Amino acid sequence: MSGPSSSLHASPHRIGQPSRVAGWMWAVAASTILGACSPKGPGGPTAQSPERQSEDQYHVALDLFQKGNLRLALDHLQKALALDSDNAKANYLASAVHQAFCAGDLGTKSSDCNLGEAERYARKALEADANFRDARNALGAVLINEGRFKEALDVLRPLTQDLAYQANHLAWGNYGWAQVLSGQVDEGIISLQNSITQPKFCVGHYRLAIALEKKRRLNDAEASLDNALAPDAPAQCQGLQEAWLARGRVRLEMGKRDDAMNDFIKCRELSVRTDTGKECARRLSAAEAAVGTESPK
């Protein structure tokens, strides 16, 4: 997995997210259409129509998703889609659930992770509603995590130019990340700077820091990571384990060993089961060993 990339960024949008969804899942916008059922024809769905029943199953699934019950949520989404395969919201949420399965401690190595299914449902949401901006952003995020950066850029580019998209900063965050991961670091920095026009978008600050680190702009990278992990940032930002690792790594390069070690400790405390947590533990042990071998002054 290529660092934080996406599920549902809860702060500015409407779908909440299970608390264990990792940072990389925060860059998929939440659904903006949680209210009334989408009409099917002039009169809309009747009370007992398949479309209305599908909507009912979708709302049950949404509630379960928000509570972190992914498996039961998926079960209700499958029922919703059996009743109405063109239910764009249900397809979109099914994509989000599959992405969430990839966001636990084992990441994409989890046996439950199936990015192909996440991609399939995102595409079906767009087939049902070609103007479903959040679904397009979700598809771009999935493609990034599949390593298909050029395709992701093609999918996301229209969103970055769509001034009516309320989650425009998330589109820029994904677009810039795809640029950075594909080697277009300078262009990615510009795009990621556009993403942090929403100042509380900690994943955008984190990704910008990685790009700046690649350019050896360590002071700027540290400042961007400070923004990502700021005490007044949204609560879930403190759980962005990759940002703690990155700041520790940058600070170590800058000669700020004590600060770096504190970052590695915080990172390790979040989880030692993830690859990131293991890397933090390794770096912390190395830093502690280096302290032990120093000659007293």
C-alpha cells in the first residue's frame, strides 16, 4: 500500500466512518445524498417497490457502516443491489466497505481486502449516475492503491476542474498523490497545495510532506507534518500512523533525535501490527541503540 490514500473523510461530509479505518481511506469523499430516495420516473418509487426497498436496505447498511460493522453492512448492501442494481448510493457505499476491509492492521495484505471489488462497485455507481462526483473520487482512490496512476489521473482530472464539487480538496489530494507516486513530484506538490486549502485535511498535509521530503525540503516537510498532526486537527488525524513515522524520519534527518524518538514512540503506540508500526519500532530501537553507544561528554 502506498501510504494514506482514501475511504471516507468524515469531517466535511455526511457519511461517518468506522473508527479503525486507516488514514489511507480518508481521501474518498462521503456520500452527499443521504436524504430522500432518488426518484425512479415521474412519481418516484412507491412504498413497496423494489427501489424503495433497496433504499431501505441502503440506509440500514449506512447505519451499520458508521458503527464499524462492515460485514453486516455489506450483507444489507448486497440485498439493496439485488433489489435495484442501479442504486448508485448502495454501489458507492459497497465500494467504501470494500476499501475499509483494506484499511485494517494488515492493510492490503488482509484476506478480506479486495480492491477489485471496490473498483467494480465504484464503476457501477458511476454507470448508474455519471455525475456522482464522490464515486468518481472513490474510483480514483482505488486506482491509486492498485498502482494504476495514469488511469487514476485521467479519472480524477475532471474533478479538480469542477468548481461545483464540494469535496474538491479531496480530489486534489488524490490527484496530487497519483502525481507524486508516478514520479511527477513537482507537479504533485502544486496539486497537494491545492488540497490543503481545506486546512484540516490532514492527509493532504501528510502527502505534501512526503513530496517535500522527496525534494529534500526537510524544514517544509516537517512544517507540513506539524499541520497534519496539530492538536486542533480533527481527532482522527492523531491516528494517522504514517504521519508520525514520516515526521520521526524527517526529524532524524534534521538531527532532532529526541523529537524523532517521541514520534516513533507515538507511532508504535498506535499499533505494532501494521507495517508502519513495525517500521517505527525498528527505527526507535536503532535510535535508542545509537544513544547507548555515544561516549559521555
